[in-house]
Amino acid sequence: MNINNSLWQPAPSCLSLSPHDVHLWRIQLVRTETELQDLRDVLSSDEITRALRFRFEKDRQRFIAGRGILRKILGRYLGVDAQAVKFAYEPRGKPLLAETFALHNISFNLSHSEDLALCVVSSIQNVGVDLEFIRAIDDVESFAKRFFTDNEYKGIKLLAVGQQQKMFFRYWTCKEAYLKATGVGIGELEMIEVSLTPDCARIVIDQTNQMDKQWSLIEVVLDNNYVAATAVSSSQANFMYWQY
């Protein structure tokens, strides 16, 4: 399922999540110096330290924008100031809200690439998102053979050279979104399989090509030269699309 850019709307001032709601946020990371200073002010000391580790100013600014805006978004759902949002981390590094906010039952995930970010927020427990800028990959078939299943590799190999790059990133974002949702991480890209058509993405759960009907896997159109996907552990997900 592809989402047209015209569906990205300003979010309402009062945000709430029904049991099956999934809110996707499209975030522009290029911000003015005034905006960046405001976003920097809501970061924790460890986040500031992380920002300062970036070698290039552009990357530092993207991190500050992404993390600061994530705090502001989550603060709106939690009803607290952005700087009051506290995080915890799963063993493989996936961030989640600290135990302080457990009663709110909010899950989230963030991904960014180049000048864009995509954030998913939901009351569904397992959510993941991945965003990639389509860039040139030398010998894309070799990468596909290394990281993808045989069926996925064959699907890319059959395409014309000009189509292989985008298909590679379509597979990559779908697989990584699912693995981030499960908390496994990208180390097991080759362990799951995605079935892709021009308008649909599904998780394959066994060799008979059955689909995992307990998950919603959605490809998201953000901008030219970007591909993205989000995965949630519900077949009844109700998606809404907000522009920050």
C-alpha cells in the first residue's frame, strides 16, 4: 500500500491514540538556527554528548533536530514538556519510554536518512519503521545475495539494472522495519522474507509462501529518492499521517 504525499496533514492540537491507531510523522530535519537552539534545549545531557560526537556539523544538526522533535511529539501524547520525556533501552538498543510512562501504553520508533525522518507512534506494542535515501550501490546483486533470501535475490536479479536499486531499498526498509518492531535488529535480515508487489508488501512466514496475517507492513511514500516502511503487530491497524 503506497501513501500519497497529499495525505500528510498538520496534526491536531489534541492527540490521542485508540487501540488500533498508528500515527506516522513525516519530519523535515533541516531547521533554522533558532529552531535548532530550541530543540537543543530540550535534549538531555547524554543526548547532547551524543550530538557532539558527530564529526560533521550537518550530521550533528540532523541528530539534534530528530531527537528534539521526537521529544516534542512524544510530549504531546504524554501531556508533558519535551524535556520531561525519559527513555529506556532494550538489550539491542531499541529505545522505548521509561517505566515512568508505562501507564500511557505508547510505543514508538524513529528512523532518519539524509534530510528526512519518519516516526511511528502507537498503542500497539510492537512497532518499527525504516527510512532510506536511495543511493547508488555498486554490484547491488551481490549485496542482495548476501543479505536477502533466495526469493528476494531472484526478484532483484530479474529486474533491469535501472530498477534494481529501488527494489533493493524497498526490501531493505520492509525487512528492517519488521526487525526493529520485533526488537531483533538488522543482524537477521536474511532470516525473514518479504513479498513485494508494486502496491503491497507482506511478511512471509514459511516456505509455502503463507503470509503473516498478524502483522501490518506498509510502504510509505515520503519524497523523491526516498523509500520507507513501517511494521506493526496488528492486522487491524488504523493509519494516520501527520506532517511535523
